[in-house]
Amino acid sequence: MTANLLHLIAAPFLSIKRTPTIKTWAGLSLVIVALILSGCSKALVVSGVFPKPLVQPMALSASAFYSSELRQHSYIEASKDRRKWTIQTGQAQYDFFETLLPALFENWQIIQQDPRAAGESAFNISDDIDLVIRPELKDFQYSLPTESRSKVFEVWMKYNMQVFKNDGELLADWYISAYGKTPSAFMQSDTDAMNAAVVVALRDLGANLSINFKQVPELKSWLEHNQ
């Protein structure tokens, strides 16, 4: 904040013809702090393009359930020691999974019923569906250039991937991590740099899943007997 701006802010307080009181200085301090904090806030709705993986689709019919928590995910920085970031990743996550997962199977559809509800009520989906995939974001972290002593933003994402059979029985349950960083130190803005880091992390997740999905032990065993 420049000296001229500080002068403009303080002018209404200091124009009082008597000596400024403690209350006057306290009020001025609160205004300045509020302006500084508002100037440090960043809001980002992540968007990006995700390439379709070049893999041989499995001869299966599969579906996915995307929870409202995933579709509407928004990270809000709670630490008082960091710049306040609000990062909405829900739509980007949905776009990513709906590009990646359909490419892994010959037939694909989205369902509205959570397979986790099978223990509480009947899980009724089409008999034509073989597997139901349920991704869940468990952790989202980032590093700022001022923290990493580099000129890039870094992002870490951790997912719990679950695969269910069409009767609601849990077939496979594993965790997978993704990492992304700003590909260039010369992005136009901090929000552009953070957006790029999140998109790279999701693409990293896509490469991992497209290569290793069939290698998850429980899935590998099931596929050998059912594909």
C-alpha cells in the first residue's frame, strides 16, 4: 500500500481539529487492516481442458456417482498466517472425471444413487452396469511462491477411489495422490498460476488412473474372471 493511499485513508480521521484520541487511531488501524486483508484475498473458480486418455477401453459397462461434496467442492484457506484463497474445484473435478473414466470402458453412464447407501437401503441400478466408481477428494493442499522459495505454485490432491459391484458390494478401495505445479514462472496473475497448478495436478491424476486402474489387486482379480 503506497504512502499516498495511506494518506487518503487517514485524512478523514486526521482532519479533526483536536488531537487524535486512542479511539481515533484504533478506528484508523481497523480500516487499514481491513483494506489490506481485502486486497490480499484471492478467489478462483478452476477451469481447464483435460485430454482423453489413449487407452484400450475395457469390455465392460460402468458408471460413476459424484457426491455433492465433490461437485461443489470449494477450498477456503483458514490459516490467519496465509493469504486468504477461495478455490472452487468442483466443476473442474467433474469435467476431469467425465473425460477420463468414460474412456476406460466401452459403455458408460452416470447414476444418482450413492453406492454407499447399499447397506441402508436397496441399491438398484441396471443389471447392464458392471461397476460403479465413486471418487472422493480427501485432501487439498497448496504451496505459495513465498513459501516454497520458487516462482511457481504447487498443489497436492489426495483421492479415495472406491469401486462397487452393481449390487452395492465394495470391490476395491484405495488412495491415490496427485501433484501439480505452475508450468511457467511468468503467468499473468496469481489466480492464473494457481489454476494452472490445479489443472496439472488433475492431469497427473488422470495419467496415474489410466495406467494403473486395472492393476489395483482387487480389480485385477475381478477383471480376470469377469471381463
